[in-house]
Amino acid sequence: MNPYELSTREICAIDGIDIKTAQAIHKYRHFKYGETQVKRYQEKNINLVSYWDDNYPVLLKKIYDAPVMLYTIGNPLSKKEDMVSIVGTRTMTQYGRSITRMIVKKLVESKITTLSGLARGVDTATHRETVNMGGRTIAVLGCGLDIVYPSENKKLFKDILTNGTIISEFALGEKPDRKNFPQRNRIIAGLSHGTVVVEAGNKSGSILTAFNAIDQNRDVFAVPGRITDLMSVGTNRLIRHGAFPVFDGEEIIDIINDRLFNPIQGVQKTINYDLSKDEQSIFHHLGHDPIQIDDLRKKVNLDISQLLQILLQLEMKNAITQISGKQFVIS
């Protein structure tokens, strides 16, 4: 007996089959529904990558609950691609933004793909900085590929596709429901050699991503912060429980290098700002925490006009960044 040849009523007559199951079976009759769906994805330039395909990522295949199907758009996935995921709070601080830029720069220099979830905050900063630096980044969504969430990332969504890939486990039309994000997080951790948590409150979803990475026997890194900072409570707790602390991004490469598909030989820093003596003097007093210009002037003992001129020169060399309130941080 071929169930696909039966009517819905006839299928319902079989013990244990309810109306919903019967309708689902009937919908797949002659596989027409599946063929229609595949055609629909092809029309939108979406690729379907199954667990059994040659280009299914080997790292993801190793996790115990690997997704059977991935929907991807943009550049094709590779079977063996070196990736590091960067995650964190949606309400990041300037400190978190600066540290994210530093880590991304190191990974891009090392030809390692960055990975995140396209959410506000650390995720967005990770993708944007990677795109700006000409690197490759992958975004994993908690909804269908026809929905950009959050909506303000529509331009970033398009920019990622130039050199990167956007992935989802969810079919077209699936909305960004709360229950989808833990599933997304396990994919983010599963695709990566290691997961970096930049900033996180005590109950941040990025902590769950870190626990996914631990369960999957992957390395976890966390950026230390001041004990009074709410957005460092989660990262400091991870470090206390064994996560590797991140200070300049170099340690990420050192720790995962032996497991990379393409190990890095003699990683060299490529940034040379070519600073004058006066510029070096000012640069030495700047860090990833913002400093207000009046406080900086007291430290360097220069009049305001000289200081502004040197700060402008440093900005033109992309060595520092000015943020609101006449505050400065290193780039």
C-alpha cells in the first residue's frame, strides 16, 4: 500500500494517524510539494545543503544534534573552513566595540572567517568590521532567509553576501521566534573552532552559546572586564570557570592554530601606523576605554590646540577613533 495514493480520509483510518499527520502525508504525494519548495528556493538563489552533501561543514557534522538541512545564500559553504565565532550582548559598550574591532582585525589578518548571529550589538559589530576590513563573515539566523532581523541590518545583510554567507536552519517564512535562537546558537558554536564572548550580562544568550561550545568540545574565550561593569559579569564568570581570557586576539590564534585546517605559520602583525614622536606620546595614553579630551590633556601636558592637531593626525592615520563627547579610543 502506497500512502501517497490514499486520500486524507483513508490515511486517517489507519490506527495512530491523526488529521494533521494525514494532511502532511497527503501534501507530499508524488513529492510534488517538495519539488515546488526546491524550485521556490532556487528562484531566490538559496542553496540547500543537506547533512549528506560533500560541502556540509565537517565541524558542524561532529555535533550530536547537527541540523539535517541548511539553507544558505551568498558564497558557497566549504567542507573545511576555519571559523571563529564572536558573540555578546545586544547592548554593547564602547569598550566592547573597540575590543570586537581588535579581535576581528586579528582574525581577518589570519584569513580566518568570523561568525555571528546578525543580532544587534556585538554580532552586528563583528559582521560590519569584517566586511569593512575585506574579510569573510558568516551570519547564522534564527528565522527564514527571507526575513532580515533586526530590520535595521538590511544593508549589512546585503554587504555580507559580497564575500560571505548567510545561513539558516529554518524554512522561508519562519519568523524570529524566541525558541529559535537556542537552535541558532548551537550552529554558531558548532561551525567554529572557538567561540569568543566579548561582553555579556549574567543572563545573556551568548553565555548559552559558550555552553554550547563547551558541550561540543570547542574552545571558549572571553574578554575580561571591570568587576563593576554589568556587561562584563558574564564574561568574567566564564573566565572564572575556565574560559581563555582574551587580551589582544593573538592568544585565540595560538590556542586554535594546531586544529586549523590551514594552520598559520609565523603570524605577523601587519599594522604599522608610522607615528611621529609626538603622536606616539599621545597614542601611549589611549586605550580601549574612552578618555575625554580634558583628561587626556592633563596627562600629556599640552595646550588644547596642539593636542587637537595631534589627535587629528592620529585619526587620519586610523590609529584612533573619536566618539561622542570629545572622547577618544584606539582603533
